[in-house]
Amino acid sequence: MSASVARLKHFGWGREGEGLSEDEEAFMLARAEARFGTALTESASAPRLDEIALAAPRIAAPGSLPFCTSGHYDRTAHTYGKSYPELARGLARDYASAPDVVAYPRSESDIAAVLDWAGSADATVTPFGGGSSVAGGVEPRRYGHKGAVTIDLREMGKVKEVDKTSRAALIEGGTYGPALEAQLRPHGLTLRHFPQSFEYSTLGGWIATRGGGHFATLYTHIDDFVESLRTVTPKGVIESRRLPGSGAGPSPDRMMIGSEGILGVITQAWMRLQDRPIYRAGGAVRFNDFFTAARAVRAIAQAGLYPSNCRILDPAEAYNTGAAEGSVAVMVLAFESADHDVEPWMKRARECCADHGGIPEASGVQAHREGAAGVWRNAFIRMPYAMERLILRGVINDTFETAITWERFENFHDAIKNATENAIKEATGRKGEVTCRFTHVYPDGPAPYFTFHALGERGKLGAQWLAIKGAALDAVIENGGTVTHHHAVGRDHRPWYDRQRPPLFAEALRAAKKALDPQGLLNPGVLIDP
């Protein structure tokens, strides 16, 4: 592992030494105690690395693969992603699924060598970007095979070529968000794909999970930026032709985008870029209620204005993050461009808001970093650190995101919220809280993002979480939504993905996997059965 890369935590979000400040934790705790009406004291402690016992490796990498290791930290840190049930198992010091070997390849030939060896050693293989999966997508599983290998691509983190004329770049799959942008900055270019996990996730991970990024409209998913892909599979390399568009049959890129590591390892991609924005305008708008705010969002989305940010928070969500006092819904609205002044677009969007009773805060170049918009932005970035602190106090807090068309949204929202609230009461015996915000919006519908808070019981947190989230996703599927808009399927969402996915498509996907991964070693249990 490169010494230049700071070590990621084996438990919790981010890197070692990072976390909430004292003030942030005090704010979070005060909100949680008020929510549950009781003092919340720590009843557990985060596991230290030296407290975690791992089984002896079942397989050992040959000397011809010197970039492989079975070190204690490496195996521990690659056991789980960042989902709540994984955190609960980590809290219980359960790292039984740790990989036997972690590989840090520096080239495609290294990856091919690992795949060849894994096939001969009867070991499953889990591709690993930054490990920020919140859907159970990177935990190694053996499914009867002898061993498990994780391939971490962090050593393949370069922008290899920049085509400024066509505004594109060839980027290796293991490139973390900050390093990617740092390498593009001297060229005056940017990918402008900023998921919440930006600091701790990689290009290959974004592509493999069809991740959502910074833009709330128009360029919402990483799909929009992929120009061509190169993937190493157990049967060889697949590389698509670099084109601005093509009608030549089903897209080979589309087969790999969202494949979640079951078909191959994405090693590099030509990505469409943009000039770095220099014109910005933004701010927050307050509404009397969430549904009224949603109607304003629909007006903006269908007006073809394409704001870079157009998110709404329901009153409870706004209160929990400090963006408002709990009596109003808040819209966070922003535009940006590298080419032209965006104030006319901002003016028209504010008119759409005014048509629905929206009252704007001050807007301008820095307004998206000030007022309610700024408070929300900072809370959004820091949110993932809260889970690892709250779970020590028995709090179950998690999120799920979906998408639905506009004409069904209001009934859909109420059905999901009611089902989740009822599940919290049934699973924990006490009332919890469910809030909602929009992360992305389209002319034909929004992507609602729900957060639930419950007070659980130590030793039962994983089971209580499953009861709550299972009921929520049952309601999502029954009411016509998608099991995930941008968090991926992984193993956590798999039972509901099976209900959403057309049966004949499942057969076609199994056939593709059989062709590319005949031994069924790549990330078994994700998307389809091993």
C-alpha cells in the first residue's frame, strides 16, 4: 500500500483521526436526545484494531504477486463497507468475512495475474474502490469456495491523458475524487462529479455502482460522463470504442456501468469533462410545507433551467441539520457555468418558487455557502461521521433513496413514511422519526431520499435495522419506486432488486456473467446468485 495515501479507518467513516468535532457531536447528540426524549450514553465502544481477531488466511498469495498481503490491518479494513448492518457487526467485533488476501495492483497485468491465480486457488474476488459502499457491496463472500481475495485499485490512480479539444480524459479506475480533480485542475477542466463520498471513493467505484454526483439535474449519474470503458475480466479485456455517441447495438459500456464488480474490474475510462465553472449563483428558499416545495421543484425541472443544485428538505430534515427551525421546508438552489452569467436562470427559478409561495433568502455568488444553504452543505458533508458515534449509544439511523414519477409522488411519499414509522415502532417498541429530502430531480419525477432514526437495543441493532429497512423497501417496491436511485444494490438491497428486475433480464445477466466469469468468482451474491 502506498505510504502517500492516508490510512482509511477499519471502523467508521473516513481516515484514521477524522471525525466530528466536539461542537458537531454536541449538536448531533442534542438533536437525538430531544428526538427520543432521553439521555443517550455510550453503551459500547468502537473496536480497536488489536481487539479484532481474524481467522488464519485460508490461502496465501504466491511470491510472483508481491503486491498482495495478508496483513492484519489490510484484511480488517477490507472486510466491510460503510452500511449500518456492517457497522453493527463491526461493533460486535465480528470480522469473520475478512478477505484472506488483499491485492494492490499497479497495472492491468497485475489484475489479470490476480484473477488467474484466484481461479486456480478457488478464491472469490471482490473489486474494491474506496470501500464507501452503503449497500453491502464490498464484503468478501466465499459461498463454498476455498478463499477470498480483495483487489484494491488505489495504486492505479492517475489521469493518464487529457484531450482538451474534446474535453475528455483517460483516468484510471482507482483514482480517488480529490486526486482526480487535482490532476485535472491545471488543465482548467473538471469532472464535476461530487458524491457525498467524494473524498473516500474512486472513479471505478462510481462507475461500477452507477453513482450519483453533484448535479441535481441533467448530469445526475456517472453514466452521463462515461465516454468509453476498459474492463479486465477472467476471460480477457473488454474495451469500448471512444465516441461521443453511438447507435451500434446495445452499449458495451452500459453492461459494465452498474455491474457492481460481478463481471470484471474497471481499470480505466475516458470521461467527459467540463470547463471549471466561474459564474455561480445560489441560495435557499423557504416554503410552508414539503409538498408545496416539491411542486416548485417540478416547475423548475420542467422549465428546462437545469440548476446544478435543486434539493428540498422537509421541515424535520431542515431542523435536524440546523438549516431551519423546524416549521418550514427549505429548497437549496444553485446555478453555475463556465461560459455565461447565470443570474437570468436564477431569476426565473425564483419566479417558479414565488408562484408556489417560496420566500428566498439572500442569493448571489457565495449564497450557496452561506445561510441555510451553507448550513445544509456543511451538514451534508459531515453526515456520514455521525453514524459511528450514534451507534455507540444504541441509535439506529440510516437512509434509503428511491425515485418516482411526479403524479405518484405525494401518495408514494406518505406510504413510504408511514410504513417506515410503523416499522420503527414495531421493531423497537417506541416512536422514531422519518424525514425526507430530494437529492436529484428530473422533468418526470424526483429522487426522494429518506432518513430514519430509531432507538434500538444493543445486541439487536442489526436485526432491528433489517426489520425497519425491510418494511421501508417493501413499501417502495409495492408503490412502484426503485430500490435504489444511486446507492447501488449490493447485498443489502438484493431481495428487493430481485422483485424489481424483470425475470428475463435476470436470465440475460446470468448468461453474461457465465460468459465473462465462468467460475462465478467475482463478487458473488451481488445482483445475481453465485
